[in-house]
Amino acid sequence: MTSGTRHERTTDARRCVFRWCVTEHGSTVHHDDEDHRSAGIGLLARVRDAADHGRGISTDVEIGLLRRISDLETWVVVETGIGASVSLPIHAARALVACIQNDAEVIALLAPEREID
């Protein structure tokens, strides 16, 4: 797709009520493509699903927001390249973050490692 075509599609697309949504509403091909999605963030991480043992595997992990057309609320979605994923409604994601922030041992383990001069 040329940049001119993309510009035309973006200009013609309906604006979304969700500031975080990057879906080009009205320019999609299929009804399911109209779901509200954030740009997401990605990282390379070593993961394993709950049934696995061992070191896990290195794969892409993506975290973003999703609100399907049929949803009544927005979800925080964590997806991995191994097919494992979890979706939490916003209120549950907030509770998870609060629990982590209130656990001194977890916070200590998550703190960035200090560089040795």
C-alpha cells in the first residue's frame, strides 16, 4: 500500500471515541476488524505456560488494549508467541498493578538491577 493510499484511508476513516484506539474504523475489510485495539507494546521475553517446566522459550510478548464490538468493557491483553494469552478487564488489571506495588518482596525483585562501576 502506498503512503498516499494509507493517508486517504486514515482521512476517510471514522474517528474513534477511544483515544488509544488505532483501528482505522470504516476502512477495514471485515466486521470483526472494527474492534477497538491499541497499538500495543512488545518485548522479547522468555516464557512458558502454566503446564510447562524448565527454562521456557524466547518469544515475542505483546501487551495492549482490546474492546471488541460486542464487549461492554475494555480488556488488557497479554499474548505470547507460544499461544498462551490472558485478558483482564481494566478493573482487574488495576487491581493486579496495585497488588504488585503493595508487595515489597515483588517490588524488590522487579527493581532494575544496579550497574556496577
